[in-house]
Amino acid sequence: MAISAGDFRTGLTLIVDGDPCQVLDFQHVKPGKGAAILKTKMRNLKTNAIQERNFNANTKFDQANISRKTAQYSYKDGSTFYFMDMETYETYELANDQVGDTQYYIIEGSEVSLMFFEGDLLSVSVPEKVELTVVETDPAIKGAPSNQTKDAVTDTGLSLRVPQFIEPGEKIVVFTADGKYAGRA
């Protein structure tokens, strides 16, 4: 199915220069003279590289047929992550660079979604919010304003800012899109 650049939306997967890409951000720009252009920020799903490209608004692309499978994160060995299909018990491997920053949002036993393109395993995606445990943070400062934050580290190694009242051992909810604190679990 052909998609024109004017019909882009965030999260859309399409084929650009033979590779599957996901639209992360886009903006319609109408210069004073000439045709409208579309400024896009896309992630190449094979290489995980983020690129910025400009397209004519009527350029056509083929939609990438991405299939997804639910799997359970098993463990990490060196720089390889192992996932298991819960229906067939088949094991899938992803290298560190394929997992990228998603590694901070997966814990042993958690369910994830594996993305496939033409039978090849590309990457792993996680829910919008995940529950993590704080393992390290400074003690609260007495008399500090309630909107003041402090540094914390989670059990997955994610560093983020949390409110003063959060203590080590507490479970918190984190947004996976930007790694920010969302609330207590």
C-alpha cells in the first residue's frame, strides 16, 4: 500500500531506500515559494540509526510490513539479550545495539514485543510505562521544596530524577519514551 509523505503520522513504519523506517517526528513546512515539504525524523529499524530527511509532500512510500510477537525477556549474557516466545518456547537473541536504550526498561520475566521485518528480528519494544525499583538515591533534604528532585538509579541501571520523598527499594513508574519519573507504583 503506497503512502504519500503528506499522510505521515508518528509511529508509521515504511520503506525508505530499501530499509524499514519508523517515523518519530514530522513537520509540514510551506516555504514562501514552491511546493510544501515534509521535515521528518526517522529511525532505521535495521541499523537503529536516527536520521532527519526532507521529502516532497507528494512523494510515495510503501508501508513496511512489520510483524510483532509477544515474548518474555529471559536474561542477558555478555552483550546478547535472550527472549522466549511464550507459545512456542522458541528463543530469540538480540545484540546490545539492537536493543539500545530499551535495555533500561526490561527486567527479567517482563513481557515485551519483538518486531520482525521479512522474517528478520529487528528490535524489541516495551510498553509506554514500566515499573522499576530504585536501588540508589540520596537521602531527602529536610525542608526542601516539594517540587525539587534528586538523582536516582534503578535496578536496570537507568539514571533519572525523582521527587525528594522517593527512597531506595521503592517501586516507581517510568515513561519509556523519555525515561522520566511518572509516579509511585
